Amino acid sequence: MTIPMAILADAAPVTAAAPANVMVTLVLALALFGIGLVGFLTRRNMILMFLCTELMFQAAALAFVAFGRMWMDLSGQLMVIFILTVAAAEAALALGLVVLLYRRKETLSNEAWADMKE
């Protein structure tokens, strides 16, 4: 299937994002990362702690996309693919760990697991 030349002529050229747009995106990524970090440090439920780490992963991915758009480089999007892969693996391992720990102690509080230290 070919695209008619009239459609291509009307298409806007791809340009780098304005620095103000990148700054707004980076502020959003910083806010998401901060919320995730505070949530991770203050919560005692393991499921919420894992959700906060996922939020921090997504904030880092948003920052990579913003910088990639600013520099008109696809390496930012490539890093996001790796971040999503690591986040998926972390979620799978975390779910297995949470199920195992809940079966042993009937609680998901991380304070109940302090006695596991060697």
C-alpha cells in the first residue's frame, strides 16, 4: 500500500520538541518519581512498595522519552523498551515473592519479615 503524495505534502515536518515542552515533561517525571520514592519509603505493605517502584520506573521512562524527543534520537525510546522489560520481570518476581511470603506468615507487612535477616 502506498501513501498518496498529496497526504505526504500536507503532513507537518517532524521537529524537535521545544525546550519548554521538555521541561514540563521532566517536571512531571520528577513529580512521579518523587511520589514513587516517598510511597516506597513510607508504606509498609509489600504490594504498595512494588507499585511505587513501578511508578519510579515509569517516571524514568518518561524522562528518557522527553530527552529522546528533544534530541530527535530514538535511543530514548529504546531505553524505554528495556525499562519496560525490567519492570515486567520485577513485577513477575515480586508477585511470586508476595504469594510465597503471604502463605508463610499470613501478612504482607515488611516489618513481619525483619526476622529473615541473616
